Amino acid sequence: MNIDLIKQKAGIIGESDAISQVLEMVAQVANVDISVLINGESGTGKELVSKALHLGSKRASSELVIVNCGAIPEGIIESELFGHKKGAYTDAADSRKGYFETANKGTIFLDEIGDMPLETQVKVLRVLESGEFMRVGDSVTKKTDVRVIAATNKDLAKLVQEGKFRQDLYYRLKTVTINIPPLRKRANDIRLLVDRFALQFSRTNDIKYKGFTPESIKEMQDYHWPGNVRELRNFVESILILQKGERITADMVANQLIGDKIEPMENNTSLPVVVNRDPDQAERELILRQLLFLRQDIEDLKLMMKESSFSELNSSRSINQSFGSAIQDNEIFDENENLIKGKMIGAFNTKDLEKEMIIRTLEHFNNNRRAAAKSLDMSERTLYRKINDYGIEKKIKKDS
Ligand SMILES: Nc1ncnc2c1ncn2[C@@H]1O[C@H](COP(=O)(O)OP(=O)(O)OP(=O)(O)O)[C@@H](O)[C@H]1O
Ligand SMILES: [Mg+2]
């Protein structure tokens, strides 16, 4: 399949040499029934490239099954991948197909393969070599015809050295490796990406769009984008909302990029101070800081309720005005107002704080759990567990 068709089918944007090399490689190997390892920092487009490989193969009319190995609890990963037999666990009331069976005739994308437990890696190697596997609790060998695409943002060679990744599986996977360069190494694609993201976003959300000045694009090209294309997409969307239909200038971009790096608050020495963090980290600190403010406010509120009559509490606006001195920033002000309205009754403990922090981080990252987990400085597994424990799932709209 030619490169233009692949780009169009998978929705890959870019004309830089760096992305062209990736696409050439995709075009060469898509239709060869061989496993592929995709390497790249978070948000560089690994999943997109896996889609391109699938769509460019003979398997395109069958399923592409995407498995995030880092997010599945170790205890159930084998049953998820290979299925289980009725009675394999106390709660296994029925037999169940695993992803390798579902992907039969199609492709399986093993994302974050570096997080796969060693025992599971042996079984994946077996499927790769012979197509054979067994459901958990079963003694019958089954066969599947699956093409494996794996991805990682970790250095697998290093994991092998550390004994955390099997060497045999590593050699098997790495024969065809596609390295996706970070966005900062293909800065001349930024204009095209911004255009596409802005058009898509303004159309779906019915927002006015007057474009970006050439200088604003230059400003973006000079930034290092640690979160790569995903970060750029979020950035474009938020600047369009914040600037309410204005043409986007270099100053607006520069200000927002600085805003993402949060300056320390001078008269609040008790609060965490942030300097030169990456945006994910900075976002996390911002959320934390807002929650700390909130906790302070609630403490103050309790005091005030004890001391004064309830008439002072008629509107949350008056509450905020009473605490105007503690609140420096419009955004924080608004956030507090909402939170106070919703949470005024009852104790506000660390669990509530954590839950709120998770919800907001997930929302910020468009429900991308990997990015959220990274930003919250917890493993994806832990994040999944907490999402379940706190019953957060239903509150957050699904990624589109
Ligand atoms: N070249 C590109 N053209 C258009 N969109 C892109 C491109 N690269 C990435 N994106 C978009 O950026 C976002 C992140 O891409 P993707 O999920 O493929 O990254 P990833 O490498 O799998 O990230 P992670 O390691 O965090 O899982 C997606 O919304 C994707 O559509
Ligand atoms: Mg991904």
C-alpha cells in the first residue's frame, strides 16, 4: 500500500523526513505477516501506527484487538489474553475467550509490552512461534492465527539486562522495529497538526476558528513537547476554548505555555512550589494546589459556621468573597466555587481529595489513563484499581 493511502486510512498527519521514514517502514512491512515492535515516547502515535499496520495488511477486514498490558492486573492478565475454562477460578462461572482468540485472523496490539509479567511473556512467545496457547485452567491446546504488534516507551534492551523482560521474546519482537521520533524532532509537522486538530475541534464543538498566526506556530515549534502529539492536541483545544474564537497569536501561545509551567505562589510558602516541571507534573501540582486551597477553605468555613450565623452562607459567591485573600487566581476561584457547592456537607478527607484529583486528571487528559497515571505519579494498575474503588468510571465521559 502506498504512503498516501496509509496516511489517509489511519489519519496520520505529517510531511517531515522523520515521519516519512516511519511511514515508509509501515508501507514496507504492513502487508508482510511478521510481528512488529513500535518504540516511541508517550503520545508520539504508537497506537496510530499500529492501526496503519493493521489497515495496510491482508488482515484489515478482521479485528484489531488493542490490549494495554500495563493496565491489566497481573492476576488476570493471562485469563484476559488467553481466556479461561469454566471453573478455572472460583468466580469463573463460564468459559471465556481471550484476546488472542478474539483476534483470530486479525491483529493483536500489545501496548506497553514492557509491563507484561515474565510468566505471561513465555506464553506470548509460544503463540508467536507456533500460534498455540491454552486457556487458563484448560489442558487442551488451541490455535490462533494472529499477527502481533507490540509497543513500548521503555528501553526493552535495558529491561532485558535487568531481568525484567525475556531475552528470547525481545529478540523475536525486535526484528522489525519502528522507532517513532518525538514531536520536537519533527517540529515542521506542527503547522499541519495544529491545523487539523483545530479544525476538527472547532467543527465538532461549534467554536469560531480564525486560525493561528505564523508567529504562533513558530512559538510552538520552539517548545519541547514532552507529551508529544497528544500534548499538542490538548494544547490546541484548550487555547481555542480560552481565546474564545480569537485568532491565535504568538503571545497567547507563549502565555499559555508559561501558564502550563506554573510559577510559585509568593505569599503561600506552605504550599508546594513548582519550578520547571514538565506539563504533566505541573498539571498535577496545580490540581493538588487547588485541592489544598479547598481544604484550607473548608477548614475556614467550618470555623466560620461555628462563629457566625448561617445567613452569611446564603450564596457560595459570598463564601468566596470572604476568602478572597486566599484565592489568587480566577481559575482556582471558579474551581473552588464548584467544589464547595458540591461538597459543602460532610468531612473532606484525603480519600475525597484523591478521588477528586483522579477525576480532574482524567478529565484533563481526555480520559487517557496512561497519561493520567503518569501525571498522578502512580502505576496504571493502581489507577485502574482506584477508579474501580472510587466508582469514578461513570462520572467521566469516554474518550471519543
Ligand atoms: N502523526 C499524527 N497525526 C495525527 N494525529 C496524531 C499523530 N500522532 C499522534 N496523533 C494523535 O495523538 C494522540 C496520541 O497518539 P497515540 O495514542 O497513537 O500515541 P501513543 O504513542 O500510543 O501514546 P501512549 O504511549 O501514551 O499510549 C492521539 O490522539 C493520536 O490520534
Ligand atoms: Mg498508546
